[in-house]
Amino acid sequence: MLKAAVIFTRIVSRIAVTDTHNGFRVFSRSAAQAIRIRQDRMAHASEILDEIRRLGLRFREAPVTIRYSAATLEKGQSSWNAVRIAWQFLVGKVVP
């Protein structure tokens, strides 16, 4: 699903990233003040990337290591979750 999310982001947001929703972002103060987030839940992660492109902000990615606990792995993530996030993001782009 990660590869599909990256392709989706590159097409829809027109920004080249290697990880769409890792959830770890660092901003300069001026960037944080300029970025406007309207969407909630996980769709905001894609919206942040849209804002970076829209505002012409510089960005770079840094590798992170994720360690899942046994409880997290047991819970898992549904592929439908990714579809729901993409839908919420696309609707949010159309409906202010």
C-alpha cells in the first residue's frame, strides 16, 4: 500500500516523496505559520504535502526507523483505510 500511496501523492499533489504518511514532519517556524491545514484524520498528511508544493517550500526527507509493538502489529491496518484516506483527501480538495 505504501508504494500505491506514494504514486497517488506524486500524481495528485505533484510532489516527489518516498513516504506519504510516515507522520513525522519538521517545519521551520515560517513554514509552520504559512501551511494551512483544513483536513483532519490522516488526510491532513497529504494536505501538508500539497501545501509544501503550493507555497513553494523547500523540503527534504530523512530516513526513519519504525518499530511496531506486538499490539500494534496485531491490530493491523486495513487496505480500506488507505482508500478512505485518499477519498477524504480528494473530497477535501474540492469542498472547502
